[in-house]
Amino acid sequence: MQSKRGRPRDEGTHKAILSAAYDLLLEKGFDAVTVDKIAERAKVSKATIYKWWANKAAVIMDSFLSTATERLPVPDTGSTVHDVSIHAANLARFLTSREGTVIKELIGAGQLDAKLAEEYRTRFFRPRRLQAKGLLEKGIQKGELREDLDIEVSIDLIYGPIFYRLLVTGDEVNDAYVHDLVMNAFKGVQAT
């Protein structure tokens, strides 16, 4: 027997809240968005928002993730090096777009907000990392990559420099950089 969990979610209201949160995030940035402003923009009560989300960070992450998921598909070209190169380039393009700069704001805000940090780690970065892990595991299975490959370290080697440039040095992250990064990383991980 299934337990009742209240009334089912109204999808139209849910989408309106996510849309309002996302629009405000792009317009104002994370710090300026409040549950009051989201409720006002979505034409709902704060209680409606809190019925579905624990806090502002959760609403914003849901709105952000719905966009990110659509923009970051997992490639399957038949070549691991091409798949990883496309995956990393798509991520870099997304992170340098207006939508993607939001993740930099979230990372910054997450240094002072443990709940927010847990949200973006769990809901944005872990899924991307699992995608990368799947691509590398497939490469091992196909014999394109070394059997003894440390997948976790390889992910850090490939994707870490993108975030280093975005968050620390401010150097450009473009397709040519990502391509060179992936090609250099693959020199050390390809099967001989």
C-alpha cells in the first residue's frame, strides 16, 4: 500500500517557479535572488515554494540543472578520445556562457554556505563526473585506454584545468585549449 504524500505537484506552478528562479538568477545573480522575489515573479506564495524546496539554493539548483542537463548531453561517437573531447568542450562552453557563469557564482557563494555547496556538488558536479567516468570506463572496455587506468585521477587531469582557468587564473577556456588539454591527457592514458 502506498502512503499518501499530500496533493500531487501542479506541474504548471512548478515550472513557473523554476522559470522565475532561473530568470532572476541570470538577471541578478545568486546573492540577489530571494524566495520572496521568486514567489513574486512566479505569482505564488512562499509557502508553495517551501512545500517543494527546503531553501533558496535548492530552488535555484533545480532551475539551473534543468537547463544544464539539456545543454550537456553525453556524446557517443565510437571513439573515447573524441567523446571526452566533446564532453569537456561542451562543459567548457557551457561554463563560459552567461548561464554557466552562474556556476562560478554558486561555487563562490558555496564557500560560505555549506548547504549550497552540497547542492551543487551533489546535483551538478557529481552527475558530470559520473558521465566522464562512464566515458573512460567505456574506453577501457573497448581497449582504447589502459586497463590499470586510475579513472578518478584521469577525470581530475582532464577536467580540473578547465576549472583552474575559470576560477583561479582567468585565462581563456576555448575549444582549442580543451582539445589540447584532452590530447595531452590522453597521451598518458591510452592503451599501447
